Amino acid sequence: MDRSRRKMDHIQFALETREEESSIWDDISFAPNSLPNISYGNCNLAASLPPLQLSSPLLINAMTGGAPAVTAINQKLAVIARERGLAMAVGSQMAALRDPAVRESYQVVRRENPKGMVFANLGAEATVEQAVQAVEMIEANGLQIHLNVMQELLMPEGDRDFRGYLDNIRRIKEHVGVPVIVKEVGFGMSAESMEKLADAGITLLDVGGRGGTNFAKVENRRHHTPMFMFEDWGFTTPESLLESAELQSRGITFIASGGIRHGLDAVKAIALGASAVGMAGSFLRLVQTVSIEECLATVDLWHHQIRVAMTALGAASINELQQVTVMITGRTAERARLRGIAPEKYARKRLGKRDS
């Protein structure tokens, strides 16, 4: 199957394999704060992915590119990013490195959003030269390197050899000239994987947990002999964030993606230690089903939901939100304990005293 057809299959099946309304985020809740002592209007949504500074914690995460038919999708996403000050990542650019004819499907993002925060994207098999070309192609502010081993293994035409990934990532980090974010693509990250990436010099990680677009399901839809038993593979996004706790204290910055439905889910992710929140499936459904004006109104609503939760919790900034008390229950708590993580410590966090 040619790459363009595969890209369109991924879009179609991603929309058709939406997860149920019940969510992995339902295991996360907050203690009420009846005396928050802050104003809604003073809640600051600025987020930091050092050395990058974002005006919003919401990130339009990597989705697509590499086929003429998806150019319009990236164009709409770029308009949303421009109008609401959101960072945006393009989909894997390997297709454009192999076929210059499809570069427009990526370059449209920078053209529509000339001053915005845009991230290039390649897999961990990429060379330093390819990484530099991907960044230059869209004048990117940063580079996402995605990890999608299970997806590749289930993909009929996918990779089967994953040797040298960590060395590739290390070389790219040393030579590409922009900040590098390593991200999972829906199967979550373990503490062991995070530790290896941190030792390789990576300071920005997107945990990309299970709970959003399920690429195991997507690839099973494309395969004549699907392997359904792998559709629940990996860690959820909350589980992955709990895995990241020790590295958070060592200065590693985390993005949470996977199953974010609305502003309250984003707040839950930040309270578990994320500094920004990536959304892909939600944005894809928006641009495919409603007008740009309705898309912008939805982003405004998500920002409003974040501010409502921040105000109710007494957290005026993203940094303060990371300090609030969080209660972790259900399967998330059970699996955390199996990994030696105590959910109780999150329920005993206290927001520092604020001046009255």
C-alpha cells in the first residue's frame, strides 16, 4: 500500500475507533478547596517546556501529513493554533523527506502560522541529516521524535528492527539545533524507558499514554489477520505520569497526551506533573466535523474549563497546579502500587501558603 493511502486510512480509522466516554481520567479527582483565595481573572495559563515558553498548556499534537489529501487538515489546525496561541506538532515528515511532492502538506502549517510555535516530527529511526531537514522544512521551533514500537509491529508494512534507537536519539539531540521532545504514540512510557532517555540527554518527554487514539486498533483495522489481544497494550496516561515522578524531581519536563477530552482532564494531567497537555484526536474530530469558528469556540471553552478548575483549586499558575492534592483510585491506584508507587502521597500534597 502506498504511503498516501496509509495516511488516509489512519485518519479514517482514528475517527472510527474513538474510545468510550468512560475514561482513564475518571480515576483521578481532587479535594475541594472552599477558600481558594484567588480570582478567576488572575489564572495564568502560560506553560514552560524549557527552553520554550508557551502561552497555553494545550498543544495540538502530531497527527498527519504526507499526502495531498491531508493538507487541508493541517491548514485548519494551523489556523486554530495561530488564532489561540497554541503550539502545534505536525505528523511524521519521513514521507516528505522521501517524496518532496508532499512537503506542502507540512509546510502549510508554517505558512498559516508564521510566528507560532511549531514542532517537526520524525521517528527514532531517523538520521541526524533527516532530522535537520525536517526542522528546516517547516522552520520548526522544536523536534518531536516519536516512539511507536507496537504500532509498527501491528502495521502490515511496519518496521521490525528497532536497534539503535537510543543512539539515534542521542545524536539528533546533540546536532539538530532545536529542543528535542521524545514522545510515545499511545502506549505510554515506563520509568525504565524514561530513565534511559534522560541519561541520553533528553529533558522533554511526552508520555503518550493509552486512552486516546488507539493505534493498535487502527492497525488491526488495516490488517487481514488482526491481533486484537494487543489493543490494551501499555500504560495509560495517568499511569505514565505516575511513572515519571522521580524524573520530575530531576528537572525533566513532561507533556501528557492520550485521552484528554476537555479542560478538566488537562488539569488532572498537570496536577500529576505534566507541564503541557497534548491533544490530537479531539482536534482531528473538530476540524473534520465543524467550522473553524466552532473549533475556536471549543478551544475557548477548554481554556475556560481549565481556569474554572484552577480557581476552584486555588492554583493561579501551572506550577501551582502541579502542587495540588490529587486522589488516585481504581485500577490506576492498583497498578501504581504494583510498580512501587504510593498513591497516598499525592492525596497529601499541599498547595504552599499564599499571601492574602
